[in-house]
Amino acid sequence: MISLYVILLPVLMALLAILARGSAPLVRGLAFLGGIGTFALALFLAGSEGFNAAWLPGIGVNFALDATGAGPVLVLVAALVMIPTLLVAASRVEKGAAGFVALLLLAQAGLNGIFLSKDLIVFYIFWEATLIPGLLLLGIYGGDRRRQATLKYLVYAVAGSFLMLISILALKALSGAASFHITELMIATPALSAATQTWLFVGMAVGMMVKLPLWPLHSWLIDLNEQNHPSGAADVLGSLYKVGAFGFFAWALPLLPAGAERVAPYLLALAAVTAVYGALAAISQDHLKRFLAYGSLSHMGIIGVGLFGLHLAGLSGAIYFLAAQMLSTGGLFLVAGMLYHRRRSFSVKDYGGLAKSAPAFAAVSLFLIFAYIGVPGLSNFPGEFMALLGAFQTSPWPAAFATLAVIAAGVYGVNLFQRLFQGTTTVPTTDLSPLELYVLVPFVAGVLWLGISPAPQLRQIEQQASLVTLQLERVVEAQPGVPAVTLAELPGGER
Amino acid sequence: MNDLVQLASLAPLLALAGAIINGLFGRSLRGNAPGVIASLAVAAGFVLSLIAFLGVRAGGAVRVRFGDFLVAGDLNIGLGFHFDQLSVLMMLIITGVGLLIHIYSIGYMQGDDGFSRYFAQLNLFVAAMLVLVMADSFPLMFVGWEGVGVCSFLLIGFWYKDLKNASAGRKAFIVNRVGDFGFLLAMFLTFKAFGTLDIQAVNAAAPSFAYGAAILTGIGLLYLLAAAGKSAQLPLHTWLPDAMAGPTPVSALIHAATMVTAGVYLIARTGGIFANAPSAAATVVWVAVLTALMAAIVAIGQTDIKKILAWSTISQVGFMVAAVGAGAYWAGIFHVLTHAFFKALLFLGAGSVIHALGGEQDVRKMGGLGRKMRVTGTTSLIATLAIAGVPFLSGYFSKDAILGALLTSSPLGNYGGQILFALLMVTAGITAFYMFRWYYLVFAGEPRSSAEYERAHESPAVMTVPLGILAVGSVLIGYVGLPAFLAPNAIQEWLAPVMAHVDFDHLNTSAEWMLLLGSVLVAAVGLGLGYWVYVIGSGELAKRIGNTPLANASRGAFGIDRLYRGLFTEPGEGLAEGVASLDRDVVDRGLTGVSGAVPLLGRLLVLLQSGYVRAYAFAMVLGVLALAVVAALIGVLA
Amino acid sequence: MVQTEYYVALSAILFALGGIGVLTRRSAIMLFLSIELMLNAANLAIIAYARQWSAVGAQHALDGQAAAFIVLAIAAAEVAVGLGILVAIFRNRVSTDVDELSEVRL
């Protein structure tokens, strides 16, 4: 039941926040409670029993959630990241803070739904639904060009999802599965011919490619991050909502392995390009948020490389990296917001030499920047390493090319730190305020936690990753019409 | 016994604790407390290393595993340490020399604003370096590897208010990252070939591959790239001279004694692979020897007291890498040991001079300082003689071991071992020459700037005592590695269990004596030449040839920095700009253009909405007609 | 008895004439006339078939006659409303030329 509560609690707190919109302290308290409450639930999530209720039995849709595999890990890290983000939203948004907080909480509920749902239609509904708070946050609280950015975001996302929906519906129809539940689908889909699987996979892939994002469908992300509210809170949500990789991992790859095998090499090439492209573009950016957008584009490219190498280590690493980047990217967006709070500018040229007057700020920022560029011992390294390692085992040259992004990351990371914090002070600036310190501490703690002790989370993720590799192995052996996977072999198979 | 050795696992944790205490609370501590805390942490680490050393001496190698790190199917990398003869020796060097440098730093950094920050970062460095040498798997070693890179960045750019210093740190980090790229690819390839990333397992399995197998050669070359980055060998050496921007004790610890030797350690550790991939090993030696020669030539033309030593370090590390490449792993590590003492001593001596002169680093303004700074001068002389290879001092024995290895290495023989030997001999001679020049210009002769001379004074005890200890070490430590044909070679025997096997030709006794005497001769020639040019000739010869192409190349470090700027930095920046504008103008607009088709379609369709009733009526008629036709057809078909 | 086909043919001709009238006439009144013509042509066809079915003795005959009544009623209602709208428009502008009534668009 915890899987259900972890979705319902944020919704409830969102409603309360709207009701309490007259009183700022109350909104802050509700935001904090919502964040802490969801986090507390998430701590007990892994291994708890799932939730299953018939919803639209006529077309085979059950409201099915379960807490096995990679989902709980992502929910937990997202919940950790949300606590400081909600605090920032409640404190640093000048007008309409209650609405902002409510939208963040609703988005969190949607995210938890994406990560935990085991029914394909429910997954799709949460996938689309979580778009709405993101759009509203951009459209209502964004910068000067928010209308164009919102429209761009909307068109990209919906166009992709439309194809995804067609594939989803066709998937059930053509395979003759009993319902949209993943176990039923996994039993039925091996019956599809390789050609059919390829088409269905391409359909789903387009929708997920937009959300990953993969070059060249990534432009919405740059404008989204640039135009979002300057506090950075909505951008943190943006980092959490990069669920394309999860969609591939949990649905497209295990359900359509024959199609995946054929299409993955092209996607792998695109991912490798994305990794290097994003890193290169980041180097020359002057706008702080665009910089972070391109940097995280590069990270997502590496995640893509890990996924499409179709190797167990790569798959696990990719999803671990997905969780880890929530911390590093989210943290840096909030840091950018704190810089804006002081100087009202995102241009790197307007800063310089801040380490003298704000040493704690400089230290924490450097820590997060090092995490961001994948320094071992910090959050991004295990996932990045395993993703590239896994992809290298099956496709050495694309993986080696993608590893070049590591060099570029070193360049943009220290370049940024230097331009912001080192050199002589231009104008003195205040060091971290208590609020900012409380906001950044969870990120530092999370970065250390994920960097030093990845094994427990990796094991959880492996439960689901091994499903993908199992399906891929079976592609060779399976004959059409014969179910390749029996119910008993699937995690949670004994319903 | 095993438990005692395993206790040494605490060493990096203690250093880390010291870093955290100084980092978080250092500003509120009074006086020298941060320095004392940091030194205590390293001292504890030294004690633990000593215990581990004795334990391994008694009972052999010990492994300990603290849990899992990276797991996925076949991949199972744990947080584990491996204490064997090689790692405990490195640990002793790191903590021992590190302790002396920490104590020295208390004096050197006295009064600096970032006193506690300095010690926090120095402790962090020691922790990372220890992890590097203690790790039992490549990924964990990589944690330490990048960790020392991070600390190097922080410490080089320590006085960050001057952007030049910060830029030097940045350069170091980025060039290191190129090496890290090599390390990553080497790990990926290792896993592909061996199915494991456990160091002992890889070394054990290496012989099962075909001798000279392509995949082993590939892995070896990639590890060479990694080592070149960290140990400042061609082509990734450019960061080390710039790294002199950091405080001098940092240069002593990181860029002389420990971090730059990480590459040597890496190649020694992966000896199993190199022993079975002779072409990779030969490449290592060629790169190393060329680096050593080039750096020695450049060192002659430098005028900054620290830059001379920096290029000297590049050259000496070249010696070490050449040794491990040739298969004489013990010789390379032996030189690491001796070099740690005399190079650290040289740097700390330079630091003492800089500290006394209030920041002056140009040797052209020094001279005769030995008279006013007796301890510094004497210890620096000892170090100079040691590095020049004067017999009975430590450098002599380690250099001789390396030269002998190059001459007798069996696999290297196919790749020009004799030529390499000759080149390295020449380099040894040049080393003696430029070190004489260094010592003479700073400490001897007549003062060239009376203002500086007046200002000079001996440094406080907290700085001179470590100098003395290092000097003693520079003299005595060589005796652990006496030539095998004369006396028991303690270090070779100590490291034998962990070294991969490589064939060496056996020299008869007279050849061995020739080698020994040859080394003496070379050192004598170098020192003599220096004496002739600078003492007898008062540097006239140097001035006269000062504008020859070789001299200019020496001064300008063969223009490699400029070459890289034109070859990599500027095109790289251009590429970055290009990608950014490509994204903004082409990809973005391109897809927006595609989406522009939608309004276009809309505008086309709007034409239908003319408002004319008759047009609507016509449309309706057409529709009905179409339906009727379809119905008729279906009717026909049905 | 006159064969059904002739009635249907007549109905078709009337429908076509009405259609042409709708498409070519510019006066609103003539538009209504043409629409009435089309409706009654359809009615004719319905009645013709109703008679055919009743001759055979099927039950559909009554349905056809009921349908004709409904069509008549609807035609009447539609004309009433339409003429009402037309008068309202005529009050605002003097002409009843449909080409000038082109506000119903995007």
C-alpha cells in the first residue's frame, strides 16, 4: 500500500497548499511536511507489497503499482531531492508560491506513479499527466520567452507521446495479451514477429527519445531550463522528469527485445553523439542555466549509451546514473538560483572571485560541480562508469567515443568553477544563508551516499535490469506463439 | 597478525578525518592547530603503514574487503584493500615523506589566510593517494587516482585570487582528465578481456593470453596513456611546470614524491599485462626515455628555481617509467623511493629560499645564499649530489639499477634497448649538469642581487629539521638497493613476490663493474662540465650559446605548449562554440521549422473557411457524392 | 401502376435541380426554394418506395409514410426558422445576397 500512499500524499499536500495559499508560513510548513512525508514513505517503499485494483476491466487496465526493481530507488532519490526544492519554492517564489509548491507536489506524485506503475496504460497516464505541472510551472512562472518555451515543450512531448500511445495500444492488440499488466504483456509479446516488434519499438522509442532526451530531439530542454523560474526549483523538477530512460528500461526494452536488438545500435550512436555534443556545447555557454541544460544533456547521452549497449552492467549503471544526476543537476540548479538571488543575473561574466567572500558557498558548489562531472567517490561516478563499461562490452567504439565526454566534462566543470569563484572579487557577495545551507545539505549528503555506497541500490536495480537481459537472451531461443517467459520467472509474478 | 595489517585500512580514514575537521572547523582553530592536527593524522597513518609493513614482512600479503561497491551480474567490485610488499612500501613513502612535508608546511604557510584550508586539502590528498596504492581493484584505484587529481587542482590553484594560479590548476586537471580517459578505456577493455577488474586476478590471468596478444597490447597502451597523464610524461607533461604555481610544499609532496609516481605504480601493478605485451612495454620505455631526455634539455634553460626542479621531476619520472617499462619493476620503485627523498628535499630547500627571500623565484637574482642559509644550502647540496648520481648516495644506486635494466632487458632488446640505454646515460649526464647549475646559481658563487642577499636568512627549525631528516635519507636510503652482484639487494628481494617475471640477460662481473663505473663517469662529466662552465668560466659559455636553436628550444620547452594551444585548445574552444551555435541556429530552428509546417497547414485549411455559404454547400454536395460512390462500390463488392 | 423506377428518376431529377439551385442561386429566398425542392424530392422517393413495399404486403410501407410526414414537418420548421433569420438579417442590411453573408468563418 505504501506505493499508493507515496502517490496520494503529495496530491493531498498539494491540495492543502492551495487551500492555505493565503498564509506563507503555512505553505512553507506544508511544503516541508509534504517533502519529508513522501521521503519517509519512500524509505519504507522497497520491498513493500504492491497495490492492484481493477480499473477498466473491459480493456484490461488495472491500477497496478509495485515496489520491486528500480522504481523505489528512483522514488527515494526524487523524494530526497524534493525536500529542499519544495523549501526553495515556498521561500523564494515571490508571487503564487502556494501554486508553485502545489504543482511541484503534483508532479512528484506523477513521477512516483511513473516509477511504480506496472500497468502500461497507467504508466502512460502518469507519463502524460506529469507533463502538465511542468508546463504550468514554465508557462506561469517562467521568464520572458516562456510562451515559446512552453509551446515548444508541449509540441515535442505530445508529438512523441502520440506515437507512443499508438504503439502501446497496438502492442496489446497485436500480441493478444490478456491485459496491460507488464507480466501479461511479457508473456504475450514474444509471439510478435521481429518486424512487428521493431515497428512497435520505434513508435515507443520516439516518445521516449524526446523525454530522454536524445539528440536531435533535445531542444525543448534547453529553452525549458533557460526560461524556468530563476529560483531553479522548476528546473530541479525538470531533472527529475527525464523519464525517457526509465521508459526504455522498464517497458520498451523488456517488452520488445527483438525490436530493441535491431534498433538499439542506432539509438546507441545517437546517445553517444548526444553525450559528446552536450558536453561540447556546455563548454562555451555563458548563461548558467543553459550550461546546466547542456551538461545534463551530456549526462543523459551517457545514460542512453548505457541503456542501448544492452549489457547488464550498462543497464544498471544507466538507471543508477539517472537517480544520481537528480542530485547533482538539481543541486546545481538551486545553486544557480542562489547566485541569481544575489546578482539577478545568470550570465557567468557577471560573477567572479566569489570564493573570497563566500567560501562555504564556493566549497559546496565545487563539491556539486565535481559530483556533476563524475569524480569518483561522488554520486555520478558509479552509474557513469558502469554505463560506459557495459556499453563497451558490446559496442566498444561508440562507448569509447562517448567516454570522450568525460574529458569535456572536466573542461566545462573546472572552467565554470573558475569563472564563477576564482580570481579577484568583483563585488563582494554574501555567503550561504541558513536556509540555503539547509537546502544544500541534503544534496551533499545524497551525493556522498550514492557515491560511496552504491551496491544496495544497484542490487535493487539489477532485479529489473536482469529482466531485460533475460528477454534479450530469449529472443534467440523463442519461437513465435510460444510464451518465452513463464509467470513464475517474473519478479512479482505470483500475483 | 592479519588483523594488525588490516588495521592499516584506517590510514586513509584518519587522513580523511583530518581533512574534514580542518575543512569544517579549521577557521575557528587557533594558531598552528590545523597543521598539528593534519600532521598527527599523517603520523598515525605512518605508524599504521609501519605496522602493515612489519606484518607483511612476517606473513605475506593480506587482503581485506569492506563490502560491495559496484555490482551487476558478473561485475563484482568491492571496497577492498590489498596489502602486499609493493603497496606497503608506497604507503610508507606517502606517509613518511608526507609527514615531514606536513611539519615543514606549518612553518612555510605560517600566517597565510588559507592555513586550515591548505591542511584540509593536503590531508585529503594523502587519503586519496593511500586509497590509490591500497586498492585491490582498478575502479577503486581510479577513485584514488581521480581523487589525487582533484586535490592537485585545489592545491595548485591554492592562491586562487591570482587567476594565473587558478588557471594552472585548471590545466593540470584537464590534462589529467585526458589520462583518466585512457584509464577508463583501459578498464573497459580489461573487463572485456579478463571478465574481472580485480588487480590480482588480472595479473594472474595475463600469462594465459598469447604472448604479445593485441588485446594485451591495447590495454597496456591505454594504461600508458593514463600513466602519462598522471606522471607528466610525453605528451601529457605540460601541466607539471605550470603546477609550480602552488605552494612549494605542495610541489614537494604531490609533484615530486607521490602523485607523479602514481603512473609508475600503475605500470608496476599491471606488470603482468606488460610482461606479456612486449610492444606495449617497449612503447612505455621509448616514451619515458624521450621524455627524460627532452625534460633534461629543457631544465638547462630555465630560470625559475622551481621550474628547473619541475622539469627535473619530469625527467626523473621518465627514468622510473623507463625502468618499469623495461620490466625491472623493482628498479622503478627503488627510484621512486630515492627520488622521493632527494626531490622533496630539493623542493623544500627551494621553498626555504623562496620563503627567506619573500617570494623571489628567479635564480638570476640569487647567488651565494649558501653562506647565509647554512642548513638549507648543505642539505640542498646533498640532494644535488644525490640526484646527479654521485657514488654512495642514494640516487647513484637507483639510477644504476635503471640503466642496468635497460641494457639487459631481454624483451627490450628487440626494440632498441641499447639505444635507449645510451640515451638515458646521456640524460644522466645532463641531469648532473643542470643540477650543478641549479645549486651553483642559487647557493654558491657571488650574489647577483645584493638586496636579495641581504634579505636571506635561515628558515625556522620547523622547516630545517625536515630538511635534515630528508638529507639523511637521501644519503642512506640507497643502501636498500645495492647492486645484486656485490651485496644483497634488499629492495629487489622484498618486491620479488609481487613482480611479474621478465627475462633479463645476465651480465658478467666485469660488465657490471663497467656499468657502475660508467655511471660514475657520466656523473663526473656532468658535474665537471657544470663546474667548468659556471665556476671557471663564470657562465660566459652559457651566455654565448644562449641564443642557439637548442638553447631557445630549451628555454621555451620545445614550444610544446604553443603547439598544444594551436592543436587542441583553440580548435577545442572553436569546436565548443561551433556546437553551441549549431544547436542554437540549426538544430533548434530546423525542428522549429518542421513544426512551422503545422501553422502552414493550418493556414491552408483556413482557406476552406471562406464564409461563403455556397462554398459550404458545394462541399456538402461533394461529400455526399463521395459517400454515395463509396456506398455503391461497397455494395458492389459485397 | 406506374413503376417505382420512374418516381425515383423524377425524384433524382428534382433533387438535382434543387441542388443546382442551391449552388448557383444568390438570393436567399431562392436558396430556400431550392432546399424545399430537394426535401420534397427526397419525400417523393420515400413515398414511391413506401407504395412499392405496401404493394408487396410488407410492413415497411407504414414506416415510409411516417418518414414522409416527419420530413414534411422538419421542412416546415426549418423554413420557419430560416425565414425568421433571413428577415432579421434583411433588417440590418437591405440585400439578401448570400455572397455578402460571409461572417461565419475563422
